[in-house]
Amino acid sequence: MKTEVKSTCCYCGVGCGVLIETEAGKITGVRGDPAHPANRGRLCTKGATLALTADSGYRLLYPECRKARGQPGERVAWDRALDDAAERFAATIREYGPDSVAFYISGQLMTEDYYVFNKLAKGLIGTNNVDTNSRLCMSSAVAGYKQTLGVDAPPCSYEDILAANVIFVAGANPAVAHPIVFRSIEDAKAANPDLKIIVADPRRSETAEIADLHLGIKPGTDIALFNGMLHVLIAENLLDTEFIAGHTRGFDELKDIVRAYTPQAVADVCGVPAQDIVQAARWFGQSGASLSLYCQGLNQSAHGTHNNAGIIHLHLATGLIGKPGAGPFSLTGQPNAMGGREVGGLSNLLSAHRDLANPQHRAEVAALWGVVDVPEKPGKSAVDLFAALKTGEIKAVWIACTNPAQSLPNQAAVREALLAADYVVLQEAYGNTDTAAYADLLLPASGWGEKHGTVTNSERRITHVNSAVPPPGEARHDWEIVVDFARRLGQKLGIDGERLFPYADAESIFAEHRESTRGRDLDITGLDYALLDAAGPQQWPYPAGASGGKVRLYADGVFPTQDGKARFVAVRHLATADTPDADYPISLLSGRMRDHWHGMSRTGTVPRLFNLEDEPLLAMHPCDMRHCGLESGSLVRISNPRGEAIVRVEERPGLKKGRAWMPMHWGSQFMNSPGVNAVACDVTDPYSRQPELKHAAVRIEKVDLPYPLAIVRRCASQPEALALLQAVRPVLQRYPYATLGLYGGTAPLVVLRAALAEAPDDAEIDALDGLFGIAGSAGAIVYADAMKRVAKKAIATDGRLQAVRLCGETQAVAWLKQAMAEDELDAGLIRFALAPLGKPPVNVAPRHIVCKCADVTDGQIRQALAAGADLPQLQEKLHCGTFCGSCVPEIRRMAAEFAPSETAAA
């Protein structure tokens, strides 16, 4: 019997509601929840394929310990695993003190999980060494809100998008990173053609394509731009002087600073026309409703906090805050980064937006927890935590639901730190992440669809998440693991862990968290699980006695500061931490792809999510490519003193000279290096401690690896493809250049690409054939040129191409992927698979994807229309148009065009 359970998507901070379909204890489907206010039924490509990630075969099913790193894990019982961990942590604490241990957790945990981790470290152990991967994405937004508005509280709501007259997108690309927000922007533009969209981004991103004004600023010049816009607002009397006088402090000091930021001076710094800066300021100041959307481009900077303050200043100066369609709105990077911030899940914070540096706040939390005190000494933030692990200041680290061996900058240093650690515990759902290789103890945790608790999205909206299915094997919920460990550790340290951690379920943890918020800016004492289930997701604050949450904050002009006034901060333009020079002349920018997420432990298991881009690619400006002697398809080495990576390069529109771009998702699971984070900058912002992940100065030079190699293998199912993928991964390290990925249509494919300085010997080729299951002569077509060292092989069964191995010449890979995935190569044309053709045979049509969410092509839709399907039947059969809805107009057009042609033919 099929059932549906309400939950949320586990990707970006939009917090989309989903309905999970289950049958016989298995997740069988997912669709957007039409009742959830964050998405109203829409889902992006990643959310639409969540059901396909539920049973990847890479799940950790049982606790495992290693006698030595690099060896296979040995299955152990939970009692032994947690007792061993408790003894190791207790012994370390007794010998070296509480600050010799640390916890590194994740914005993908439930709020309840986050809460008990925080209490374990700061309450039971007595260390503030608990930080989170949210440090890498949102901590500058936190610090920026606190410096200007008083607390970490985004004042806006998604409904402000439809009410705005100007939308200013800075350092964000919601078309790719927050697609459901982008759909709302498109809706707003359609409903109000006079809406002005301004995008500030060093490259012409997908979001910039719909902008009325694109400000293609130089990397790291955001503060100069914001100060320049403020200069224009002042010069043209576009300020709300009454609001400034009555509700803010510090304006005069900032006014003195921005006097020097004339449009021309800013144009010289930012590299954009002065008139564009003036135009952006005028639109912003004259609109009556200006909404700013911003994310990692501002946050991931050595001056990210002041980037955030700079854009908030524009709202304070014009009084465009606390009003419909107006305000500074940070887009959260992870599904529950907000929830983690609410419970103090950073090394400098405490529960309910309390500050660790405040003695009264520490005393309040100590009283709530029933401990003598909360330690005063600040804990280590993410980058510093791993640096301390490397030096031995921190001996043992517990990592949960995150993958620092892929996501942190300066990967060489991070991996050295993990190797140097005395003891590493990894609490994870997946056993194949890069970090898993460094763990002494692996603890299996529940994953998406199995978790239970609450999450908070970008607009402060709390959703109660229900479990759809039980965790597999012996996997346990994250909060359960922490509570069990805390009780055992307390016993070994002579502390009553049972009293500190009395929780029987997630709801009892939520109740304590709720009480910690009483009287605070995020007061949620009016909420409980029952209300969230009955009334749906709610925004905070929601104090006891309230009938609803607040849609937007600061409508009364009162801010949560000591005097009730917001602050202008004295911000000045500063250069990026990495400054391009003659040795490292290129500014390398990193960002997200539409169809992948973080280190791809989930999205990297879904073949069709590779169809848009199935290998790591570096995008460059054509002039830079010519200067380096490159053409699209060339192999290049990206390098700086921190590390290097070899990737394929391609010319792409949207980049200016001197700038290159590469996605941040690719790591050692899919290439033979840690990817862009091998060279990423680890200098941090002095206030937020967030590293400058977005920009690095690099050298890019051509690599001479003249011998190419590629294998494309068709698999019968997704599990078979994933098993093959995992078996092939060790091969990546054999070659100076190698990438591995999936591709999918009717059937999933595994694709290996490599390049060598010279041809491999026959034994190496035979070993690859054996690994891919294509050894022997059955069904084989073989071509060999001993003189040129070209060796090709195709395997076909029953007229269907199953695998191709190309050594020495690989042009056909580009079109073979589609032909094999879609069964588009007739039996009589299989021989073309071994031909040196860069283009497909004439009967292989280009694949146009109409519905990106469900990966439905125009050919599939036409085939269904020919069989008599109408739009509802298309949606039921192919699922196209049932997620974000952006493809429905094109599907309607195809259906309308199809009907007349059929009538005419009759």
C-alpha cells in the first residue's frame, strides 16, 4: 500500500516542502508539496530526483572501526563503538584538557541534532570547539546582520519577491543555486513588467541573463560598489533622512567615508561603467520597494561581513526595510543552516542567538542546562579547527554529516590535518565520502527521508519533518547517537550524562530548545510539533499566545540592539586575499551547478543529473585561452602554492578577461584531485571567520598529455552503475588526468576519461577491460593501429551497443553517451562507435531536454503525443511539468502544434 509523508528537501535553504511516496518501507517517489508556502509544489532538478538517492548502495549500514587508516573497516556493535569512542575522548580530555577535542558538524542536520551536539561540547565536555560547515557559507551573513541590525534575523519573506519593484541580486546566482527562488523572480517579472532586476556578479551568470542591468564587477569589489551606490543616493537626495535620524546610528561616519566613492572612482575599482552605478542607485532609491538577494559571492570573502553590511546600508539609508517588497534577504546555502544558527551551533555562539562573549548569556545557558558554567574561551572555527588538528593542539575530532576532505579550502592542509589527528570519528549516512578514508570509527546515521525533527529555512520558517521510512541496517538518528555517546562519556568523566541528556525522542529536545528562546528575538514558545503538523510551517518569532509568526521584521523601525537602533558600519573597499600577479594572473571563481549539490554524495548517484555537465570543466575567456595557447577541450593545470588540479578547459560566454570559473562540486570521488578546493584560499574574515572560498589567484597552463583514453559502459540499472563507479574509482590515481562520472537516459552509463603522456601497455588495457566487464571477444568489434597505438573496442549484444573502449583517439565519446543512453544507434551503425567522428551519424538526433526536473526530452513528449496523450497524461506518465512548472508552456505549445499536424495528416 502506497502512502505519502510530508517532509522537506535536503538541499538549499529555500526549504521546499516535499511529499515522499513510500511502499513496503521503501521510498518510491517524491513530489513538491503544494501546501508548503516555500515552494507551493515546485521542485528543482535536485529535489525532483531525491527518491533516486534514497538507496544508493553507498550507505553506511553498521558501525565500523579500523585498526589502521587505509584498511577496511571492521563491523562492530553499537555498544562497543560508542564505548570505544567515549573512552578515547575521555582519555584525551583527562590528559590534555577539554579543548583537545572538537566537533565539526553540518547545516544538513536537524535542529534537534544540532542542539544536542552544542550541549555535548559546551555543556558536558566544557569546550567551545564545536563548529559547522555553515561557517563556510553563512557566517558572514550572520556577522553582517549582527553588526548592522543587532541579531542574526533575516527580515524578509519569500512573498516580498512578488511585492518588490527592484530586485538587487548581489553575489548570488539563484537560477542555479536557488532555482525555486528564481522561479519566483520570473513570476514577479511576468506579473510586473516594470520590475527592475539588477545583478552584480563578476561573470554574466544564468541569473544575469534576465537582468535589466548587469554589473560585472571585478572579484572582491562589492564594498566599493555598495559605497558608490550610497554616494549616489546621498548626492541625489534619495535618502530617508527621517528614518536615518530616528532609527539608526553611525551614518555620518559612513557618509564621510563614501564621499570618496564617486561613480567614476568606483568604476575604476570595480571595472564597470560609472553610469551603470548611477543607474543602479537611482532604481534602488526611487523604487519604494527594493529587495536585495545575496549569498556566497558576498559571504565567502576575507571581508564578507563588511560585504553584507555594505548592502544592508543601502536599505537603512533609504528606509527600505520592514516593508512589503523591501529589505536585505540573505539566501541560505544549506537546508538547516538557519536552525543550526538558532541553537548556537557555531564556536562563538550559544542557544537562541546568544553570544559566547557575553557573561550574562553564558550564565543563562548554564542555568538552562544545569551546569556550573559555559566556558568563556572562544572555540575554534572551521579553518582554525583543522589547523589545530594538524599541529596537535586538537587531538580528537568528531565529524558529522559533512565532508571536510572535499569542502574546505586548501585541501592539502586539511588532509594532512586529518592524517595527523590521533582519533577521527565520522558520523555519516554515506561510507564513500572523501573524509571517510581518514576515519578511525564510522557511525551510520539516518539520511533524507528517514530523519525526524525540525528545520528552518531562509525566511525563518520552521517545518516539522517526518520520517517516511526507517533508516537502513543499524543506522540511527544523529541526535540518538549524540545522546547515547554523551551519557557514556559523562559516566567516564564523572558527570551525570543521564541528567544532562534525558531525551527519549526528538520532540523532547525541541521542547528544551523552545524554552531557551523565551523572551529572545527568535521566541518560539508558541510552537510545538502538534501545531506545526496542524497549521503547517511557521515563521519565527512565534511567542506563546501568538496566532501566527511574523512575515517580516522591523516594520516598526525598532531593532534588537541596546538602544533599538540599527547601525551603519564604517566599511571600506579592501582587495581580495589572493591578489593576481605575474606568477598567478588569473582570478579563479568557483560556484554551483544546477544539478549537483556540495560534494555530490547524493546527487552524484543519479545518472541523469550528469546530463547537463558530466565532467569537471574550467571555463575561460577566449582571449585568455589564446594567450595560453588553448582551445576548447585542451587539458590545463590550475595551480598556486596551495595545490593544483588538471582539468579540461572550454570557452564560455559570460566571463571577462582575467577570470576563470569552475564548479565547486567535483572532488576526489570524480577526478584525481580534490578539485577547485585544492587551490581555494583559506584566509578568513576577521569577524565571521569565513574563508575566501569564492576567489583564488592561479596560474593556468597547458598540459601535454597526448594520449587520450575513454570508456563508456552501459549498465542495466542504477545500482549496477554505482557499483561499477565505486570499483573504478581507484583507477583515477593511475593517470595524470582522469575523471569519472555517470550519464543517463533510458539506461545509466559510467564514463571514464583519462589522458597519459604515452600509450598504456596491453596489460593495462586488458585490466581496464576486465574492470569494466568487457574482456573477451563475445559481441566485440575491435580496431587496432599498432603504429599509432590506437586500440578500440565495442561490445554489442542483440543489436544494442553496451560498451566502448577508446584508446589513442576519443572524439566519438561526445555523441556516444547520448546514443547509448537513449538506444539511438541502429545495429547497422554500431561500427561508427569506433570511427574517429566528433559528430554523430545523421540519424542520431540532438537531445533537447524540455523538462529539466524530470529529464524528459522533446522526443519522449512527441512519442507520447503520437500515442494520444494529452497534457495531464503526459504529466502522469513522464512526470514532466509536475515539479517547478517552468516547462509547462513549452509542453502546451508542443501539444498544440502536434494536434493540427495529425488532423492534417488524416
